[in-house]
Amino acid sequence: MAFQKAVKGTILVGGGALASVLGLSQFAHYRRKQVNLAYVEAAECVSEPVNREPPSREAQLLTLQNMSEFDILVIGGGATGCGCALDAVTRGLKTALVERDDFSSGTSSRSTKLIHGGVRYLQKAIMKLDIEQYRMVKEALHERANLLEIAPHLSAPLPIMLPIYKWWQLPYYWVGIKLYDLVAGSNCLKSSYVLSKSRALEHFPMLQKDKLVGAIVYYDGQHNDARMNLAIALTAARYGAATANYMEVVSLLKEAEPHTGRQRVCGARCRDVLTGQEFDVRAKCVINATGPFTDTVRRMDNQDAAAICQPSAGVHIVMPGYYSPESMGLLDPATSDGRVIFFLPWQKMTIAGTTDTPTDVTHHPIPSEEDINFILNEVRNYLSCDVEVRRGDVLAAWSGIRPLVTDPKSADTQSISRNHVVDISESGLITIAGGKWTTYRSMAEDTINAAIKTHNLKAGPSRTVGLFLQGGKDWSPTLYIRLVQDYGLESEVAQHLAATYGDKAFEVAKMASVTGKRWPIVGVRLVSEFPYIEAEVKYGIKEYACTAVDMISRRTRLAFLNVQAAEEALPRIVELMAKELNWDDYKKEEELETARKFLYYEMGYKSRSEQLTDRSEISLLPSDIDRYKKRFHKFDADQKGFITIVDVQRVLESIGVQMDENTLHEILNEVDLNKNGQVELNEFLQVSCVRGNKYICFLSFGSEWLFENGFLSPQGRHFILEKKKKRKLEADKGCLCPLPRIRLYMVHVLLFFLSFFFFS
């Protein structure tokens, strides 16, 4: 009875909501159609870019210094700030943009990588009859379609599975997802559909099978967020905007209006972070688009300004690609604490997140171990028990600060609307705050509309709907084939270049170095397991990359995919940048140190390393850690940063020990926590720690006889050497070791031989 009532109630509510939304959707579709007529007309008036290529940073700085007055000065180089610059310059306004760090260095590069309308916001809109939430979803779905169109190389539709574990949830979620399709209208990517249990497991075989009823699949968009942000900035620069990263606003300039005497903002005092040079940039209108730092700039204008942003931290983790299918994501709509978790394939890896916790504003947010473990626990809840989710599988982690618009007294950031607010101060400073990645373009349009109205600027209508971003105009899904055929790039590298640079990939290919091999002819990789090549470093400097951190995190995405791979690539990246930018040895060391700190603190390397020694069963003294590190580096003779089976075989052969390859693979599999075929330093420390603890002595009798202070005793050495080829170890009293424990003995045997070789 309860089930029937639930289904009946769901159908009644869903049917009523469906009818209501249908009416609203049709009316909104009619209005959008009228507006689109103006958009099409505007798009036809868009002139070609002023510059074939973006001007150099030095040329942009000269423009900022020498221009007597701009129409618009944008502070902030995130998605919204760059969107404002692009919207303004394509309307014919003289536009400048300054960013204190790199483009997309903050929140815009630390997202979930989704271009979405917000299916959970639609749920709130229906349950609370909130028309504002509905409008926000409607707007986001329209912007989603536009973004997929103007940057097809950086974005693509992504099916997302919603697993169902209770029968009554099936009609409930089905109605909600169908409403999502309906609200999208003509902008619907693909129609959602229901999967049976067996079909769901075919698509997502690692899914938890117990009590699984079926699944619903819907479509949203996915993109490369930092590269998308950069494409907006580069497009604005090509259309004539003076854009400069590493330009910090020190203070706002003000002057009195001639008639009223009222103070108004008329520009900003800027400082080049790289050289320390300061100069004034004057503008008729100044726009504050600084995301989480919104209130900092507002207080430059008015020290008593009340806070309008409440920052919220969202942590994401990256895991190996085998944790998810290559072409389908997963949504957990109700986690253990009521939050939403996405589990998405991205760049052949898997992203899991996000969290939502109040935080302080900082330029260097750090992912906490608590948030990382929360995400891992939620992943475990949804994956089969056959899949062991390990902390060592976290290859990277980051925290992004969402600039939520809220009452400063509110403590619950989950209930805060993600909608945006355009605020105009008494002195004319325009602030754009809130919103989300997907709606950056409409936020920018609203902001420039307000600027034109408030400051009486002469400009045309917004022209950014349908305006291709850099690399998107002549891109096609088969573009990579020409790269392979014309330049001799390997297929994986060619696909990566096409998906990263679009039609500009040919310029990168022209800069590629000869490999000296029969194949590929050109394209030397920075690290073997990722398709990034050295030519991208040279090209990245043309894209305003100024530091090694810019290169590993935003021109390439190595830091977001695997922090250890990024660290491995760092020395070569710094060498290549040094040649292009004329760095001396001191500058190179400084860049290496800064980049390593970035990886260690902001990208999860610290958590990834320290979690090995923070666990209660691990107790290594600092002196022991140093000793094991020295031992590791002796194994790693080529200084690769990891040990492979080849290294181990080399050492064993040198000391006359024969071990069959299958046994050796089995031992290394126990040590290789993240299953990448390599034993990194932290994994080596893990095993070294384990062998020093008594709990690994699994024989129920005689363990003290086998081990002395964590090392094999002479008697134990003889015993194990005699029995090392057997699958079961038998003690004098006849106690048998369980099979998994034998593997740990085998690990100890291997470690004993290696330690004996180096320390005997």
C-alpha cells in the first residue's frame, strides 16, 4: 500500500509539474526565439578579429600603459571576467582586463568540468515552486548548448547514469529527468532513458549490484575548464582587448564628477607582479569580476561595504581511468550527508567530487584529508565490493572556492542559490558575483548591459552567442588524422592536440621536435604515460604562460591528472621555458621550487604522501624514512622517480637470486598501490613500514623466531629461502599461512635480498 501511494503521489505531482513546466517552457521558447532573431542579426555584424594571433604580453602591457582611457576595465581573469572582456570588445568598446595571477588560476580551473543546467536545482524549483531556480536552470541549459557549439574541441556531451536502488525512486527520478529534458526544449542534447539492471551493469560493470533496480541515463556537457577559460581570454585578445595576466590591482582610482562633486571610480593602479612596475589604467567603467575575492575589491572602493559573498570549498579527486567507463559518468543524488557526488571520466582518468563546506578566502586553497576520505567513502558505497578503493589511488586532488552570493549571516551554503548578482556601487564600480561556469556568457552580457546603461557608453548589442572561441571555427572530429598524416605524430598525441587546441593544433605540430625514431617522426613526450609533448611548452608561452605552474596546471593539465607525473615533467618544462624566456639558473631553481610547493600543497601531493605515515598502523621514525629513501634511490639508478620490475630483476640478478617472473609480478602487485605498473617512493615507504610491524608476522607460532626487530633472523632467512618456491609456508608446529599472507612473506623475501645487497 505504501508503495502504491508513493507511486500514485509521484505520478500526480509529476504530471502536474510536467504540465506546468510545459506551459512555461513553451512560453519561454517563444520569447527566446524572438530574442534569437536579434542575436542572429548581431552575429552577422561581428567583424573579423583585429589580430590573427593574440599580441604578446609585452605588447599588451604597452597598450595598457599608453591608452589614455578605456571604456571598460575588467578586474579578474576567470571565466566571468574574460567573458565580460569578450562581450565588451565585440560590441565595439575599448576594453582592458587585468588578472593578478594567471588566467583561470582560481575557481575556474578547479570545477567538476561539467557544463550543466543543474538537475538538482530543477528539483528544488519544482519542490519549492521557486520560479527563480527554474529560470536559472532554463538559462543554464541554453548556455550549455551555446558553449558546446562555440568550442566543440574543448567540450562534448556526456551521458550520466543515475543508479536506482529502490523501486519507488524509479518513477520519481524518471519524472524529474524527463522534466530536465523538457525544460531544455530544442537545446536538449539527447533524450534520457531507463536501463534495466543487467544493461546498467553492462555499461558500468563496477557498480554495486546488491539491490540495484535499474538506472536512468541523462545527458549534460563536459569541458576542459582551464583551456576553455584561456580560449575566451585569447579570443578577446584577438578581437582587440588589452588582456594581461600577472597584473595586480593595488588600488582604485577615483575622481570627482564636475557637476555633482561625487567621487566615481575611473580606473585602477596596477602592478606587474613579474617586474614590480606600477602604472595607472584609466577607464570610464571598472568591473569587479574577481570571484571569491569580490568583497576585497569592493572594499577598495568602500571600506565599509557589507560582504555579499560567502565562499564555499569544493574538493575533487582524480583516480585511475579504470574506475569508470570511458564514456559515461555517474551521479549519486543523495550521499550519506545529503550532498551530491559526481563520478566522471575525464582525460582518460576519473574525477570524483564534490564537497560543499564553508571556507575562508585564500589564493592557495588546500584539499583536506577529511574531504578526500569523504569522497572515497562515497565511491566505495557505489562500487562493487570486488573493486578495492584505495587511498593510494588518488592521483591528484584540489579544492576550488565557489563565490556564492548570500546573506553573510547564513551558515548553510548548500541552500544558497547559484544565481548571479550585478551590483553597482555609489561610485560606479560594477560587481558581478555568484553564478556558475556554464552561465559565464549570460552573466557577462548582463554585466556589460549594466555598464552601458550606468556609464552612458555607446555600444552595440551583445554578439557572443554563436561566436566561436579560439580553435573552434575550423575544428572537426577527424582533424587529428591530418596531424598524423601531415606531421608524423602518433595517433594519441594527435587526438590530444586536436582536442586541446582545435584548429590551432597545426601550429603546435609545426613546433614539434624530431624524435629520432622511425615512428613517431615528431612529438617528444614530456612524460611517457601522457600525450603532452615538448612543443606545447613553447606554444604555451605564446598563450601567456609565465611560470612553470601555468604550464603544468593550465596550459597542460598534468597537475590535475597525476601530481607525480607533473613533478617528473617539471625539470624538462623549466628547461624549455628557460630557453624561451631567458631564465638564469637562479630563476630556474625558483620556478622548480614554486611548482613543487604548488603540487605538494594545492594538488594533493602532501595528502597523498602523508596519509601513508599518518595511519595508526604505520610508525616510521624520521631517521628510518631517510634510510628507506636512500635505499629507494639506489634501486632507482636512472632517477625515474619509480621502480619497475626491470629494476628489481637487475638487482636480483646482480646478487645471484633467481625468481620466476610470475612470482615477481605477484610481489610487485602487492606493493603497487595505485596499480600503474610502477612502485613510487610513497608505495615503497608503505611496504617498508609494513615489514617493520609485528602484525605482519602471520605464523601463529614462531613469529619471533622468524623476525628480529622487523628483519629476518638468520634462522628465518634459512627457513624462507628453503620454502620460497612453495605457495604455502609451514611452521614447525604445522600451522599454515593463509594464501594472502604468503604474498607478504614473499614481499619480505624480496626486500631482504635487496636490503642485504645494499647494506650488508
